[in-house]
Amino acid sequence: MYIKIHRGTAQIGGNLIEIGTDQTRILFDVGANLPPLDGKGAEDSIEIEGLTCGKSAFDWVFLSHHHNDHCGLADRILPGIPILSGEETHRILDVISDFTGSPRPEIHLHFKSGQPIQLDDIRVTPIGVEHSAADAYMFLVQADGKSVLYTGDYRAADSIPTQIRQLLGGQKLDLLISEGTNVRIEKQGRNAPQNENQVEQRACELMKQYEGTVFVLCSSTNEERIRAIHRAAKSAGRAVCEDLFLTAVRTQREENTLRFVAHYTSEEKTPRTYAYFQRYFERRKLLGAESLAKISGKKVIFVRTSMLPFLKSYLACRPDEKNLLIYSIWQGYRETRPVKDLLAFCGTHGIEVADLHCSGHAYRNAIQELIGVLNPQALIPIHCEAQDREQFKALHPNCLMVRDGERWEVSKCWKAGLQFYQ
């Protein structure tokens, strides 16, 4: 069995992890590069022979979750190469493509956590994990008497070691390919929430401090965050408001939630979006900005950067409120033009802004704990900033600094050292 990381050894996102044998080639994740914060040069031009160009040479592609830096190149995979994902990942990708007008991804098969899949001479076992995306997975890959665990993205993995030990049946894990987004200890932050329970508690406190509307800027696919905000709103005695897209993409439907339409949709110009409008209008009685504003009582409204016209109409109907925006996404997005425009809008309209975010990626202590419990023969760090890779050397004695495009034979004797093949 061999490993070839086409991209991801020295950057966050854009994962393309090949694991194969003499008979079978499998790719784990087809991630697009994260777009630059200034919005320039966002096109990802990478080409991989046999995957995106030339003659098909890969047998299977697995998606760990629906984030674009792990599945954004799915529509460029050559015909005839089957793609596998979790069922919920497939549904979410379909909803996103319908609302953005982009091509629907062709997912051929669904997998479930803990259920092994035998693909010729390779066995792949997906293992569900907690992340800021619903339906996220690690993958245990076994072939030629060797075992490799690719973590994908994860935040907590309390039950994972027990599952892996059971799957290994007493054998030692040969290789751990671990994400390290937050491996540098400084990224943890002293006062930042460490989990969604802490986010919920702080959000509830903030909601009780303001008489006006509380707006929440967070990812529409961060299900755990959205549930935490819902619980906080309930404790604070506030009604929660979700727009059509958030309602369609979510995995859960809370009662007593107000649904609204933030963007124009029509059967002629936006037929794919309009199909959702019809479905939810008939069942949920979707509201517009003015109608929502006229409903009495304290509210929590989930917003996105594209909702400035909606916010302007809503605030025009409630001019005297003291409102709050809970900023619940990565701080780096503050450098992007859409977020800058939203924050400027808040400043112009007297909306105060409070930072309240918990990363969807494991912090150093969680990464160290997973490595320590699994105790793999070797470790390859990925999905981390280039300058942070060295941090892993303090977490494992056999840390392999593989570079993008290098091939490593897992079947080589560990005592022989690191072997590379271009």
C-alpha cells in the first residue's frame, strides 16, 4: 500500500489524498483551494492525470464532508470514476447547488459510519466525527496487511480510538494522516469558547443584554452552531428566524421557528430555488422582511453577507431598536469584502458586534490526545499552515514530512526509514 498526497501537506484546505495498491487507486477528498481573502485569483487550476484530465485511472473517490476545500473539485472528476459520500453530505451539496445555480454533484454511492466497504483489495471504513459540518468522517484504510487512518477534518474524537482499536483487531495502526489546522497552541485563544456548550451559554447572556433584534452571522451548514444558537434563544425567551436557504439545508427543524425569504425567487428566472419556495411556502408560510419586522416579540435572525437589502428593509420597520450582531465565523473572514461590507452596514445602522466563535477543528490538546491513544507507527501532518508542520514533531517521534506529489510505500519496513518515489 502506498500514499501520495497530491495537495495538502503544507496548506489548509485543498485536500487530495491518494491511497492505493498495485491493483486499486482511491482518492480521499477532492478539495478546492481556499479562496484568497482579497477575492483575487480564486480559480483553482490544478490538474491530476487520470482524475481530472486524460484517461480515467482512479477507481473510487471518497468525500469526507461537504466543505468546499474537501469536495470543491468534484464536478471536475472524469466520467466513470464513482464518487462516494455520506447520504446527508449528498443532500446538502444538492441544496447548495440548487440555490447557487451550479451543477449538481454526481454522487454514486452512500456510506455509513462504522460499515466497512471492500473495494477490490482495499477495505475502507468511514468513521463519523464531530466537525463544523454535518456528516463528516475519518477513513480507516486497510490493505496489504497495513492500516492507515486519514482524519479528514474533526474537532473532537472521544469515541474514535475505541472504534479504531476494534476495527484493527489488536493490530497496530501503521500510519496516521492527521489534520493540524489548530496544532499551534496560540490558535486556541485564552478566552474563546472551546465547544458549542460554551458558545450557547455566552450567546444566551448576550441575548439577554439587548432589547432589540439579535442577528447571527454563522455558516448555514454549521449544524451544531445553529442548534446552540437555537437553545440559547429559547433560554433567553426569543423567537428564532431562518431564511429559505437555511431551512432547506439544515438537518433539523425546530418548532416555533419563523421562516422568511431573503432573496428574490421566481419560477421563470430561478426555477431550482423556486421549487424550495413552493414547498416551504405551502407548509411554513414564508415571510418577507417587512412582515417579519412587524411581528412583535424579541427575535434572533440568522443572516449572511448577501442579506444587506433584507436587513435594510427589516431595520426600516424597527428604527428605534438597539440591535446586536453575533459574529460567529472565523476572524480571517473580516478581511473579505462581503464581511467588511456587512460590518460597515452594522456601523452605519448602530448595530453592535460581538465575537463569539468556536473552531470546527481540533485544538492541539485534542490532536495530541488522539495521537497518543492511537500510537501509530508513523504520522504525516496535513491541512495545516506550512510553518506549523514542525509542531507535529513534538507530538510523535516518527513524524514524516512528506511533500505534495511524493509517494510513500507503507509496506516498506519501518526500520528502513522513509522511502520516496516520484
